[in-house]
Amino acid sequence: MPDKRRPGPDVKMVLVLRGELRLTPGKAAVQAAHAAVLLAEEAGRRRLPWLDSWRATGAKKIALVVPTLEELEQLRRKAVARGIPAIVVEDAGLTEVPAGTKTCLGLGPAPSAELDAITGELDLL
């Protein structure tokens, strides 16, 4: 539940999956969940103030899709250049894709305007 006493800026996480992998809905959900957990852990270690705002305002997450690994990597580079936390999930290879397959890019938590500048044109998953 959002904390009305300290709302902070509009902050979110963006979880970007690779469309060409054609993951099942369950697999896509798990890969996005991995990214969200890893981002929250990293933000906690780095003591990012965006993490507190993200939690206080409802922990918003948006799931998007890109057609290719190349586009996923381009988004990661843009985010890193802007100082936005970015992680890439690599699958363990136990079910649908080979081990080491990059399945999901997680970005944030970061101000929505910063993320929208990078991912605003992408399709929802």
C-alpha cells in the first residue's frame, strides 16, 4: 500500500522480455519475476533512494517486449548510460530455452520519465 506521507517521485520498474523466444506465459512471468527480485536486491545494496520511492508508491512494474536480443542489449546500454539500474536475466536452461539464454532485461526502479524516454515506444507484453 502506498505511503501517502512520503509519496516521492513517480518511480517504476520496467521488465522487457525477448519476443522471438516465444516463451510460454508462465515462463515469461518467472523471468520477469527474477528480474524484479534482482533489481530490488541491487537497489537495496546500492542504497538507491529510488527504491524507497518505488516501495512507497506501490512498487509499479511494467512488462514490455522487444523483438530481438540486439534490441534488448541496446536498451540496456541506453539505461546504463543514464545511470538507471539494469540487469539481464540468463536462464538456467532447465525448461524452454538453453542455459545462458538472455530472456529478460530489468530496468529500475527509476523515475518513470527516465524509463519512458528509453522504453516508451515498446509494446506491452
